[in-house]
Amino acid sequence: MKRRSNFTPMERFHEILAGHGLNAMNVGINHIRVFLEGKKLFDYYPLRMKLFDYHNWHQLTYPSFGNGESKWENELERM
């Protein structure tokens, strides 16, 4: 049985960021910090598949099959 993955490929991740006018910086191995207009917006941990919203100080969800492919992008819209 083939397992499904909810991992967003990095190329797609950067497309999503660019589409929202966001910038990214590698902070460490598997740790990306995302900025909007020079202000820290959230951290992204690709291997852990976690997002943290610094504006509202809460953990964001991550898209997976079953809860909608665009859920993560929808959360960016609300930020």
C-alpha cells in the first residue's frame, strides 16, 4: 500500500510565499523563517511539517489529505 504524504515540495512552498508577497530565510537546517514587510510572520519546519504564526502566536495547521489541499494557503489569506 502506498502511503500518502502531506509534505509541500519546497518549489511549491516558495511559489505560495511569492504569491502572498512573503520572503523566506533559512534559519537553520530544516527551519525557515517567513517575513512580511521585514517583520517575522511565521516559522516553517519542513520535516516536522509545522507552522507557527507569530502574529497571533499559535500553531497553524498543515494541509493533509482529508482536510483540504488548500487549507494552509487559506490560513495565509487570513493572516
